[in-house]
Amino acid sequence: MRDRLLAALLLVPFTLGLSAAAPAEDGNVMLTFADPEIVESSGLVVRDGLALTTNDSGDTGRVFAVEVGSGRTVGVTRWSEDPTDVEALAPAPDGDVWVGDVGDNNAVRSSIRVARIQVGRGERTGEVASYELGYPDGPANAESLLSHPVTGRLYVATKTVFGGTFHEAPARLSAEGRNVLRPMGDVLKMATDGAFFADGRHVVVRNYTQAAVYTFPELVEVGSFYLPSQQQGEAIAVLPDGDLAVSTEGQYTDVLRVPLPQEIRRAMGAGASDGVSEGASDGASGGASQGASTSAAPSPEPSATTRSRVGRELPEQTSAERPAWPWFLTAWIALGGIVLLMFVLRRRG
């Protein structure tokens, strides 16, 4: 009897963990990517009727402009032939976006890079303003790049099993040398993307299964909630009404609109959810200090020929492994504890 009781108690945390992992109800489909070249949407900015996205590591450096209504790619900006590990997008003033070449799965990069590029309808290729960033305590993996909607300042959230760190870039980036990031506080574990709300006082960070909203700059958690189940949900953007848009890796996948929970809206205050948008306004102060816009002439139609990534192996876990591993790990720990306890009790008996 005692053996069965103790074993049941050991299983309680595991059972609670599984029930807590249940995803939220499915969000509403905003669009479905129609372009077969979009196979691993790892960054997302939504504005002016376009969803801007970029593929994960292994692709050339390019950003797709996709019509929200049709899901059709109407523009491609090519900014690098051989980036290291592109993982994120963040809005920049004047309709540009920041691209985050910030991934480092093996934590071996001495520095990471961000680039400011022009995006929109038509095909663009040209020189870009690029900047080197570095962590004060050595290499770290990251998939999140954020820009403040008022100051234009950049932020990076690292991705670790036990909780990420939110870092601040210098107010004025230098094109010469390394710009050292400053740690500000902790965010949720395994962070895959983040975005500011338009008030500049709140930020949302997500991982594969859930999202958390924090005050800024204090980084006090306002609340967290589970996201709809997706193949490998990675990117997040904040929409004008304060709801969220989330995308996932995979071909022909959906971008979902996810309502911001009402309790979190209330906790943030009315000003945070009225007229909220992810993108910085065209006249946002500080954006010009981060680098000038790129110059490139758009063509009427995007090129139909782009390098395919289908079937290419990437230096990451599979989509099936990523969301589920914490629960399998918990199960194995619980099982090991039960076996050990039963062994000890049997020897005592």
C-alpha cells in the first residue's frame, strides 16, 4: 500500500505538467503561405496589408512580402547570399525591417549580426546596413529580435532550456566593430520570437507552445498563455488591435490570429491594447541612428526562380522533437524516481 501511494504522489507533477501543456484553441487563419519557397517561417512582421517573413537557417538571405488576403508572395528582398543563421525580423522606421542573423545552436559564434533592409512589393537586391552584436559573457543562441516602437532601439532574447535573457543593444549602433549587448532580465525558456506592443511599455515573448507578456523595461511578467498547436510555431507579431499573429515552420502553413487574453489586456491597461501595433511609425525617433535605409530599385514582379530548401537538413532538432521534449524528459525523470523508490522500499522490506 505504501509503495503504491508513494508512486502515485511521484506521478502527480508529471500529470499536472501534461495537462498544463494542452494548447489553446485554434486561432483564426489570417493567411496561408502559397509560396513553396516559404518552408520555415521563423520571423514575422505584419503591416500595410503584408506579412513579412524569412526562412530559418540554411536559406540565402531573403525576406518575403506576402499579401495578407491571398497568401501570395508579391515581393522578395535579397540581402545576403550566405548568412549564418537567420532567425528573426523586427520592424524598422520608414517601412524597413531589421533582419536578425542571430542563431547559434552550438553557442560558438563570437558575434551575431543584424541588417536593416527595404521590403515591400517587387524584387529588391542591394547593399544593406549591417551591424555586429556581441554578448558580454560569451556566445549564446537566440531566435528573437525586437525593436522598440518609439526609440527604434534593438533587443535580443536568448533561447535556453532554463530561461532566456533579454538583452539591450546600444542606443546608437556602430558599423565599425562589435556592439556589446547589455542583459536586462529573464524571459521564458526556449524563446523563439518576441515583439513590442505600440505603447513601448509591454513586450510579448513566445516559445513553441506558449507566450508571456512582460512590462518594459522592468520585465515583470504580466501573464502567460498557451498558443494554438502548430507544426513548429516560432514567429510572433503584434497586430494593430493588440491581438497576435503567429506563424510556423513548414510549407503552405497558416499564419494565425490569436486574441490576446482579456485578463492580460486588463492587466496591461487600456492604453496598451488600444491602437497597438508591432511596427514603429515612420517618424519614430532614434531609428535613423541605427543605420540608413538600403537603396534598391523594385521591379514590378518578384522572381519566380529562388533557391529551394525543401529536403535540406538543418542543424536543429526536428519539429516533432521540439515542443514535446520537456514532457518526455519529465516522464523519464518521474519513471526513474519511481523505479528507484520501489527498489529502496523493497530492500527495506
